[in-house]
Amino acid sequence: MAERAATLRDVAERSGVAVSTASRALTKPGRVSEATAQRVLDAARELGYSASAAGRALSSGRTWTVALVVPDITNPFFFGVIRGTQSRLREGGYAHVLVDTEESVEAEERALRSLRRSVDGVILAASRLDDDSLVRWSGDVPLVTLNRTFPALDSPSVVIDTPSGAVQALEHLASLGHRRVAYAGGPRTSWSDGRRRTALAEAARRLGVELTGLGPYAPQREAGPAAADAVVQSGATGVLAFNDLLAFGMLERLEHRGVRVPDEMSVVGCDDVFGADLVRPSLTTVRAPLEKAGHHAAELLLASLDPVHPRVGAPVELPTHLVVRESSGPAPS
């Protein structure tokens, strides 16, 4: 005969507390003493007790599920974000669902409409929604934005400081003698792209560099050839790409056209995703702490969902830094 599965009553008896106390210890640990919570958790582990998702939802009024919404699941930028988010949510006892909106504002809106009643909160990574839409949704479901802020004071955010990384990259090219540099920008709906364009324009004036803004381009390898052609046409000797995927496509196109990198054209990416050090020439790029960003976003959301002491964490800004490899070099004479 199969062994009977442990019940909540078994856990309560093993730990010497009432069933209601055992339930609170497992679903709302902040409402019991730390010693009691630990005793109940130990008993649950010893007995192999696992509350069903339905049971946890009924007892706590929660689904114990968080949605992570990303604009492009195939972009390696989000791999680290997913790992960091998943790790922290698991520690907090939450499962997570991953939603790919395929760079579509409409798909992001549809996802939020379908998710708002089935998850406890949402992490929006690199949201393409406008400020008004984000403010509206923040009143309907607990939200944390990653690589995006918006004017709702009760909605926390995690921002990766790519504008300062882009300025570091421009300073690097200027130090190598480049006086005409292009910026191959990202999607028109990208909040991060707008911040970079502003920071680069100010830095270019300070450095005496002629900066040419190009794009918008999709943040994908397939958009690289068109971006590379535009850079060559612009007469620039160096280019800053919106992300590494775009830079990968540009490197391929420049090789096909016989433009030597970095002898005739320097190329700098952004994010330092997997493969940036494997392409040839290896890509100079701005390194972003992606896994840490995901971890912080989940931490902020869990803080806002705390049943006893819900709190709004301060916005988190994570620094970036330039990683110099083989794709950047002195300006051609």
C-alpha cells in the first residue's frame, strides 16, 4: 500500500502547534515568531510535506506566482535577467511564468490583461509601454520595472546604467583618435535608447566628436547589415551599437563588404552577452550586470508583496563598465 502523504495536521502535531499556526508559519511566516516558523518548516521537511498550489492560494489569498514579461525571449540579454529573477523568487517560495511580447506594445498590453488576475505581481523587463500605460497598470497589479522608470512613486524599478557605459565607449573611441562616430540606435519605443542618445550627444560635444545618430534598428542580429551599410555611408570610423546582437550582425556585414575591423572601422556593442568574446574579432562592449538586475527586481517585488510589512524599495541603479577587446582600435589615418 502506498504511504499516506503528510498533511498540514501532521506537520502541526510534529511541531507542537495548532493547525492554524502551522498554516500561518508556512504561508505568512511574518505572523508567527521566528522560532515557531523554523520549527514548523523543519517538521514539514522531515515529513516531506508540500502544500498544493491550490491549497496555498486558498489559505493565503495568493497564487504564489509572478510573471516576468520580456520583449524578446531569444535575446541573450534576458538570459541572465531570467536566472536572477527565478533564483530570488524560488527563495521566496514563488513560481514564475515567462511571457515573450515579441517587441510589441499591443502584445505587452494583452499579456498584462490576461495575467493581472492570475499572478501576484509582474516584473516588466525593458517595457515598451508609454508612461501613461505603465501608471495605469501599476494601479491594477503590483509592478516592478527593469531597465525602465516611470512617474508612479509607488512602483519600484531597477535600472541598468547603460548611458554611462555608452559614454565610456565614446570616450574610448575618442582616445583612439576617432572624430566621426555613429550610434546605431535601438527601437523607437526603447526608453533606454532615448537615455543613451541624450547622454551621447552631451558627451560628443564635450569630446569634440561628430556624432551621427542612426536607426531605429531592431535589437537583433538580422538588423545588423542595414546598420553597417548606414555607418559606412555616414563616413564614421567607429560605431556604437545599441546591443551586442546588432553588433554581431554588423561585424558579419562589414566582413562581407571587405571593411576591416578594427583597422578601417571600430565596432562597440552593449550588454556583453554570451558570444561577445567568441566572435572574430572579439567584441568590445559595455558589460551589464544582468543576473544581479533580475535578482534586485524580484527582491523589490517580494518586498511590496510582504503580507505583514509591505514596503516600497528604493529604485536601484546598477553600474556598467566597458570591456575592451579586439573590435576597437586606432582611427584610420
